[in-house]
Amino acid sequence: MKTFIRLRSSALLADKRIADAVVIKKPDDKWGEVPVVFIARVDEGLTDDDVEALCRENLAGYKRPKEVHFVALNDFPRSITGKIQRHEMEAWL
């Protein structure tokens, strides 16, 4: 799943309205796990529908996030080296 997470994040970060994005996994009864994205917006006008359209253009259906959450850039939990701590964000779900 890690390779797919990088590909998804790259597709989102290519959009200038997005300051940062992280895709994490969420347990799912049917599929085992599904992708969920947390996005820090540059443009506050960016909506869930915009993100879904962006993903539809750039990602295969099974790679698209099932949920979109918007957070402030400073709210991403980071390590000392600045890496986003995905496991902490998984606990948010």
C-alpha cells in the first residue's frame, strides 16, 4: 500500500490549491482497508468535490480516497525531521 500512497499523494500535491496532503489507510469491513486523504488547503475554496474530480482525472478507481478531510497545515503531526506521522493520523479516524 505504501507505493500507492506515494502515488496518490503526488497526484494531489501537483495541484497548486493544495499545500500538503497525506493518504492514510482506514479499516473497512468490505475491503480490509481503504484510502483516506487529509489535505491542507492553500485555496480555502477547494471542496471535497474538487478533490474527487482531481482524483478521478489522475487515479484509477481503486486508488481514489474514500474520504476527504481538510486540516490546517500546522495540524499535521510531524516527527523531528518533519515527516508526517501517519500512524497518529490513523488514530484520528
